[in-house]
Amino acid sequence: MTEDSKTIFDEMIPDLASGVLEMDETIADVYPLCDEIAEIAKRYENGDPIGEGGMKNIVDSVDKITGRHVAMASLKGSEDPDLMEHFFKEARLTARLEHPNIVPLYDMGYGESGEPYFTMKKLGGRNLTELIADFAKESDYKSLLPRIVDIMIKICDAMAFAHSRGVIHLDLKPDNIRIGDFGEVLICDWGLAKTLGDADYDLEEDLLPENFNTETLSGVVKGTPGYMAPEQIEPKRGEKDQRTDVYALGAILYEMLCFEVPNKAETVRESLQITLDGKRKAPSQFKSMVPSSLEAVSLKALGLEQDERYSTVQEFRDDLFKWLGGFATSAEEVGLLGALKLFVLRHKVASVFTGVFIVVALLFTLRLSQEKQVAVEALSLYQKEQKQKEIFGKEAAPRLVGLASGALKRNDFETAEEMIALAVEADPKFDHAWDTKARIDFIRSDLAESRRSLAKSSSEPEHQGVRDLETFFQNRDLKLGNELTLTDYKELAKRESSKYDVVSAITANIESFELEDQVLLAGLLLRMKNGGKEFKFNCEVKGDEFHVDLSDNKGLRNIDILSFLPVTHLNLSRNRELKIHELGKSPLIEINLSRTNFSDWNTLFKIPSLEKVLISKGMKANLPNVPQNIKLEIIQ
């Protein structure tokens, strides 16, 4: 290197170094978010307290990774492993209930100091208790009613979903329901929830009862007086199930209608006693403007005995829809005049036009000489009336189809037929109504009517069941007649899709077959309602006795097919835990429950014909008192 080159290079060094430093300083500006996230050591930064529960504190927290505010719940007394387990079970259960009206859970784990936490959506707005207090100040009570019913329907939607997953809440009350600034309705605090583990519920593995609390924590009765069902206070009243939540929903509707807590008293003990007695005031005794139909819905849900209430949340919700549509609810008794009044209220404009038309027609008879102009006016009014009827029909038809579909899911085929008949009458051009009617006709085994209904629908069916029905008719020999045969059911049971209609069809018609064929149909139902698996299902008639062997069937959950058979002797040994409420009306004499985890003893012992129960030796420790009319046999 020459002396001149060295001099020039030495002079460049400070500039090069400055350039490198400037380049380092701008690297973060190129990928600022990547660097920020990479450098985050502590994900959550907690702020002000939001609320407090029985076992947890809730604070406003910033999730530094996502940049959003969340609600962080942390456990009080986190050194207690039982509380920690219960805390995480609540979080896991809430996370699996993904529904627009159930508060979403984002994250869970242990904090830096080892304390358990979970984060969830930070809810705006206010709770339902605060909203009810504002409702009580409103001067126009009638204008509140549609909003009250709308909120209740959203709550019912969430609970119907939770029940479909086999989860009951057990602490539904206005404080646990959040109303957002834009009409959102979210159910919170699933700390007392439990899973039913019923054979009717197809639970995923991590929603099985053994993975969650099947009793309230520490065995203490928990809930909120006023909203607790009688069976939550006295277990002998019955096992807690979806009807326990229905009771709480009735209590919430009660409070929203009259702004008073149901079963209210000076002390907790008095409140609980009122609940057990069922001697509460009606909402109209607090507020005379409460509609009798909504009062009837509320009081039916608050039935003292479980069988007196709506059996499902869907039934409760259907009655709310009926009220919105101006129809009579199942909870009230309306005569001919009451039904006529509801019809007039539903069709006010059309009714007015009809009344005017009748008056004009009478004048036409009395004053024939002056009626030319009046007749023209009458014709115009009649045409307007017909137009109004068409408009009302198009509005009512979708709702009636929804009610028919809901009844179909409950195997209430009679109501389904009534609702779908009204739907096609209301709007004969509504293709979805005809498609649904075709399915209902098929389930009723009226294949000729089902074909006619399909022919009335001009659009491409969206429902898989309707598409499968069209394929069924294309492939079926007309010589087989217009009723479903045993051969039809065997072929239909092979379907990979739309098995629901096949199950419903068998359920609706199995009693019309001879016992031998009923057994075959029951076998088809057993396979379809248990995930398509093949099970050992042996039946034998011995004189007047009917023996069924379902022992040693891994994965068997749903046994409600047995309710269609005259089972007197049943072997369920070596199966997972099964509920047997489906057999409550069966002539069951003897049942073998050895080597099972069976626990539904109260239901079993209520079967009036039962004489003998076989169990394993290890099951005796958890067995309640056995009625004197039932013989207990221990199998070694």
C-alpha cells in the first residue's frame, strides 16, 4: 500500500464506522413488530381490578403479544391443589364451549410466580342485573317486551348449545350474563358447571364427566338463592340435569318481566324454603302489565318438579318464538276466542280489511241500487286483503318451518306435522317448507305424500337429507308400495350422511312392526346412534320374558333403543358408565350391572317392575339403600 493510499484509507475509517452504526440503528425500524415480540419476556401486564368471584380475582390485563386488553382470572389461594384443579377445569370447559353467546377463553397456564391463570375476552357493557334495574325505570313497559324476549332467546341459544355438548351451567343468574354495548349477550362464570355423561350426549374425550366436576366443589350445595332449582337444595328431589338450567332461565325471565327476584325473602333460609314449596307470587302480582302468555312460560320453567318444566331449553325457546310471532305458547291454555284474538292481533291490517269488506258486502245487499261504486271499492279492499295475507304468510313461513324442525329433533312428530302444514299454507311458494314437509312425510312413512311434497319444491335442495331423499326415490322400486319396509330401513341405515331422518323414521314407526322385526330395527338404531360401530346385541324370548345381552361392548354409550323393546332381563356388565333413564317405563325385572361404573341408582330403583340387581363386590361400597322389593346379588 502506498503512503497516499494509506492516508486516504485512514481518513475513511471514521465515515465507515459511522455508517455501520447508523445501519444498526435502523434494523429495528425495518422489522419493528418482529423485534418487539421477540423481546417480550413477560406476556401479560396487569392493570386495575375488574371483578371478583368466589374463588378468583379478575383484572384488566394487556396481552403484549396481541396488543389487546383481556380479562385475566387468577386463583385465590393457589397453593391448594384441589382449587387449582377446579380452576383449570372451569377454564378448559369454557374454552370448549365455542358459541357467540358464551364468553370466549384465550389462554391459560401458570404465571411467573406459579399462580394459575386464564385469560378471556374483556367484556364491555354491563351485566343483566344492571340492565334490569334500568328497565324498571322505563315508562313504556310494552316497548321493553320484545327486547326482553330477544335477550332471553340469545341466552337460550347459548344454553341449548352447552346442553348439546352435555354441559349444564348450574349458576345461571343475571349477574353471570353480560350485555354488550351493541346488543351482544354473553354467559360467563362456568365455575359450577358439570358434564352430564348421559348416553344421549356424544361427548368428546376431554368433555367426559370424569374429567370435570360431577359434584359441586367440596360437596357443598352451591348456587344463588332465587335461581337455584329445588334439586340443587335437596338432592332427593332428583339429579341435576338440563331442566335445572331451565328453572334458572325461568327465574331470569320472571325477574325481567316484573323486576323482582323470584323466591325473594328476608333471609336465605326463607328463600330456599319458598323454592322448595313452590309458593311464589306470579310476576303479574308485582306488575299488572305482564303478558299472561310470558308469565305462563316463566312459571312453567319454574315448575317445582322437574317433569313439570320444559324438558329442554329448545322447548322454552320455541315458546318465546311463538310469543314473538303472536301464536299461543304451549305453557298457556287458550280457547277458541283466545286463538281468534291472537289471529286478529297477528293480522291486524288484514283483519281490518276483512271487517270492512264484510260491512261493505252487507250494504251491498241492503242497497243494491246504489252499490255499483261500493262494489268496486269492496273489490279493491278484498284485493288489498289478499295482498296482506300473502305478505304475512311469507313472514310467518320460515318461523313455522323452524318450529317444525325443532319438534322433529324432539321426536314430537305430531307438532312437526302441524307446524309444517301451517308453513306450506302460509306460503305455498316457499321451497324450504316443502323440502321439510317431504322429510316429515318420509319419517311418517307416507312415501306418496313425500314425493308430492318434493315435486312442489322447484329449487335445488340445500339440506343433505332432502338430497338423499331424492336419491332414495330414484333408486326405489315403486312396486314396493308407499310405506317404508324392513328392507328400506336396512339400506337406509348404510347412509354415511343424513342418518338423522332414518333414525327418526325408525323411532316413529318401530311399534308398527312385529317383535322379531323390532329387534332388527333396534339393532340398526344401536349402530347408528353409537357412531356406526357394531355391537354384540343378543335377544332371546323365554316364555313371557324377553332377555337382552349388551355385555362387554366397548364404546357403547346410547342405549335408548331399549325403550322400544319389552325388555325384562338386561345384561349390561363390563360396559362403561351408562344412564338408564330410557328404561323408566320398561317392564324390566332383572339387570346385571357387574363390572361397570354405574351410579344412576335413584333412577334405576324407580322402575316399578324391577326385582333383582346384579353387581360386582367392589360396587357395594357406593350403593345407596336398596328398596326392600329389590333383591341384590353380588357376583364374585
